[in-house]
Amino acid sequence: MGVIKVHDQEGKLHVLEAVEGWRVMEIIREHGLPIKAECGGACACATCQVEVAPEWAERLHDMREDEEDMLDSLPIVTDYSRLSCQIIYEDELDGLELKLTDASLPDDMDAEAAA
């Protein structure tokens, strides 16, 4: 078991235990952090968007076309935007660092309520 480092929408760092084979989105939800993830990991909604720390971006597997299409549908993306449902945790990702985006907040929350 390893860890991922998640900065919430307010910038607070959370170090989460991570289980190999789990989607990063599932790890985030399991630890109770605010992430919408409406489709539950089917790569059909883009509501689990995260920004991967630049030093980790090249270490992730290449984006599939369906993930790229979903990100293209969002109004705000960066070079480091990924869908957390499409990142499968493996030992090589121990220490992965990312940030939850405001777009991933559940509808009943705003950034201040998430803190």
C-alpha cells in the first residue's frame, strides 16, 4: 500500500492511503474528500477532473481518446488536467500528487464549504 497526496479545492494537503488497482477517483471518494464523479468511473462525465503535479504528468500512462474527448468538453483545462477515474493506482505511483479542481466539487458544495 502506498499514498497519494491530494490538495483539496482550498489547497489543504491530504495524504491518502492508496490501494493498488483502485482508480484514483475511488481512493479520493473513499477518504471522504469532495469530488463529484457523477458517472462513477465510466469516463462519461468529466466531473472528477484533477490537475496532476507537473513532475508526475509524464509518469502517468498516456490519455486514451475518450478521456481526451471528455476533457475537451470542459471550459477550463490545463496541460496537467486528467480524469481521476482514468488513473489506476499502482506501486509506481506511490506519492502521486494532484489537486482537486473547482469543477469536481459536488453540486451541493462550494469551495468554501469544502474546506
